[in-house]
Amino acid sequence: MMKFLIKGFSLSLGAVCLSSLANAQDANAVSAGDTAWILTATALVLFMSLPGLALFYGGLVRAKNYLSVLMKVYAIAALASIIWVVAGYSIAFGEGGALWGGLDNLFLKNLTRDSVSGTIPESVFLAFQMTFAVITPGLIVGAFVERVKFLPVMIFTALWLLVVYAPVTHWVWGGGWLADRGVIDFAGGLVVHATAGISALVYVFMLGKRAGFPHELSPPHRPGIVMIGASMLWVGWFGFNGGSQLAADGGAGMALLVTHIAASTATLVWIGLEAMANRKPTLVGAATGTIAGLATVTPAAGVLGPGGAILMGLAGGFACYYMVHLIRVKLSIDDSLDVFAVHGVGGIVGILLLPFLSATALGGTGDGNFTTQLLGTAAVVAWSAIASVIILGLLKVTLGLRVTQEEEYVGLDTSLHGENAYNG
């Protein structure tokens, strides 16, 4: 009898030990340090949109349209968050297939407090990715300011997130076909900047120019606000790129460092080019150069070293500066706040230069293949353009995209929202 009692006690003790070990392993799967960093990065990326992007764009328009820009970025942030919860996350990071993740996780029905993604809770990963879904359609706002209806923008945003952004995210970051091909896009040169830049250009073509473009428009009404917004974007980008490592480690530290180096380089490039062209470098130009550098380094921040970051900043500064001139002056295309020329071109330049500037001789990891990067770029550009044409075409023949001439003349703050930015 005693023999059986001892054996039973030993088995029970063993089961308890195994259970404790399993629980310890589950607990160890979540890193407190990684989780704390991605929580912080999530806040930083949301800070880029609210209020960073809103102020950056708002200061660039005329005073009578200031609030309308803030309103669009603010409302898009709320709408994109809900779209992400309802279906965006499922499409982007589900296991449906090579082209999209499917609808098995609608309304996050599979998410629990214990769900883990890598070394962080899945809820944290989901929230971090949500902030990317917030800022990407927000970037498009800069293309159509001062002449667009509010409701069609909201409908476009919802459809665009489901048809363009979420599927492309799956292709590149969710285990889709471009990921299988080996495309490298560390923090969104394709997923964020190329999709937004190409779609912005399509929106501009289908919407038409502002009245008086280009000679009768006033300069940015608050350059100081532009600089403040750009500064918030610069700081927030540390979360954007550093957080994309999804860990608090040396990779995140290097991503943060090269991000700052590239942004600083591109800022100085823009200042120098303006000084040579006009002998008067502008604050707005310097801020635009910063954003160009940040957009360009974004896809490569995980594979660059300091030397590659300087070259990436030089390339982004020069490419985006001359593309702004080409689009706005030579081609007379009213991409109002240079979304395609800065974000679209910057992201694509970063993607295509990544295999060369990630060289170990420049302090990088040596990763990347140009042919593969080119394939990814062509696919994302084509899909973004085709889908945007279809969505905007449907909206144009149903609700219309553009405000009336009278509403445009009065200003969208008053005509669409019944408010004024400056009273008294």
C-alpha cells in the first residue's frame, strides 16, 4: 500500500513540475523589455499622425483650409483604427494564403489576453500595426487638400485600407507572396510610402487642380507650424523604424541611429539645394527635406549601417527635391503637398537602393537583391494604381469628389465644417 502511495505522490509531483515548467515557458515567451519598447513605439507612431502629420500638412495650406486638413487627418485616424479591428488586421496578418490573410479573424474574435506574437503580446503587435494603418491613408490627404469633399474621402479611406493597404501588408509583412520572394521592406517603403504616394497621384489626376494653380495660390500660411509638425514626425519616426524591429535589441538601436542620420543628411541636402537655387533656404524646405530623408530610409533601416544611411539620405534628398520641381513646375501636376514626390519617390528610392547601400563595407548587413526589390516595387505600384482608379472612379460617378467652386473659394473650413481657425 505504501508503495502505491509513494508512486502516486511521485506521479502527481511530476505532473505539477511539468505544468509549472510549461507555464514558465509560456511566460518566458513574452519579453517585458520588448513589450515595453513596442508599447512606446506604438505611442510614437500614433503621435506622428496626431498631431504631427496634421500640423505639418495644416501649416502648408491657406488659412481658410487649415481646420479642414486637421479634420481629415483626425477623422481618418479614428476610421482606420476601426477598419483595422473589423477586418484589416485579419486580411493583413491572417493565414489565408499568398495574396491575402482571409477573414477568419474578423472583429479580432481570435484575440485573447494570452495571445502572443513573437516575444510580445499579440494585442501590442496589433496596436503597433494599427498605427501604420492610421498614418498611411493620412499621408494621402496632402495630395487633395483645399478642394475635396469630406464624405468621399472617408469612404475612399475605408475601401482603400481593405483593398490596397491590408493586402499589400500581407504580401510583404504577413507571409504573402512578396515575402516568399524575399522582398525586404523593413518599415514601409512599399507598404506605407509607395502605396500612399501612388494612390495620391491617382487621386490628383481624377480630382483636378485647385483654382488658380500654380500662380494664384498663397504660400504656406504657418511655416512655424510646419516645422513643429515635421519635428513631431521626426521624433515619432524613431518608433516607426526602431519599433519595426519588434524587439528591444541592437537591431532596434541601429535602426533608430540610421534613421536619424539619413534624416539629418537629407535636411542639409535640401537646405543646400535651395540656397544654390534661390540664395534663400526656407524653413518649409528644410522640413520637407527631413521628411524625404525619413521616407527614403524607412524600408532599409533594418539593414543599413551609418555609412549607408548617409548615402541614403543624400539620395533621398536629391531625388525628392528634383521630383518636387518636376511634378509641380515642369509637369504642372497639383499634388498639393508633394505626397508622391516626397513619400512615393522616397519610399521607392529606398527600396531600390537597399541592396547596394546595405553593403557590409558601409556597415550594413549585406542583405537584399535588386531584381527582387524591383519586382516588389512593380507589383505594389501597379496594384495601388489600379485599385485606386477603380475606387475613385466609383466615387466620382456617385458622390463626386470635388467641392463646388463657391465652396472652394470660401474655404473648406467654413463651407464644409462651419468653423474658422482664427477668430477675433
